[in-house]
Amino acid sequence: MGRRGSRRHDKTPRFEHRLNERIRAKEVRVVDETGKNLGTMHPKDATRIAKEKKLDLVEVSPNADPPVCKILDYGKWRYERDKQKKESKPAKSMALREVKMRPKIGEHDFQVKKKQVERLLKGGDKVKVLLRFRGREVVHQDLAVELLMRVSREVEGLGVIESKPSMQGRQMSLVLAPVST
């Protein structure tokens, strides 16, 4: 039993621009590869001129009246345009990642959390180290500050303190930013 319908479910067109014989307008304004206006003509005539020059006729402005077509090397033009788009995109922004721990953390657990902080800093992300207090642990904030400062000392080569340890409700936090090299 065969499949029915198209396998393409996305609504985006296969080609962004119409080329050569795919141009359906009655008349088009033609611009050659140097930028010189050749006037308005039938798309078949413009395609013939493009083929003689071993180039493509590309509809660059389909909404104009008449549509504007340009004679150019489509593959090269598309490559250049995509390259410009990539260059104009902003660089990847830095994410703020969180690593949570408790004030009464065991040595091995601390080392595991420290490695996690190191990995995130090496990846270029900012890291917020959160210390959650339970019950009466909140009384020993001095120990929590010491623990957070220990984390910052042990990852000193990879990250710098962006904000000092501060309390927010029942948790204390410290933000580390990666060292720019």
C-alpha cells in the first residue's frame, strides 16, 4: 500500500528566489551582472541573455511592478549572501547556569560540584553558586560565606567573582564569570 500526499509538510518554499524558467511574470525589468539596467523584456528573452553569458536570471524583487530580475551566478550570490547573514548575527550570549549545594556538604560532594563549576566556566557560561539553608543552618552564615569563597579560590584560574556572596531568603549565592583570555 503506497503513501498518499506529499512527504513535504513544511510550508516554506524550496527556493527563496525564482530562477530562469520559473519566473512567471509577463514582463520583467532586467539588470545585468555589472548593475546596468537592460530595460523591461519578456522573461524568456532575459533567460536567453543570461544563458548566453553562462549565468542565471534571478528574480530579486518579485513585488515590484514589473518584477526586477538580475543576471548573476546564483550559487556564488547565495553563498555571499549567506556569509553576510552569518557575520551579522550577534555572538552567542553568555548563559547564567546554577550549581546548588548545601552548607553541610561532604568533601567528595564538594569536589563534584567544583568540577561542575569548572566545566561550566570553561564552556564560557556564568555560574551562580547557590547555598540552600534548611532549618537552623541559617544561623551559620559565616560558614556559608567561607564555603562560597573556597569555591571561588579553587576555580580562580577559570573564573572571577562577579558578585560577592549575598543572602536572598533562605539561600546565599555567589556569581562567577569566566576569565576572558
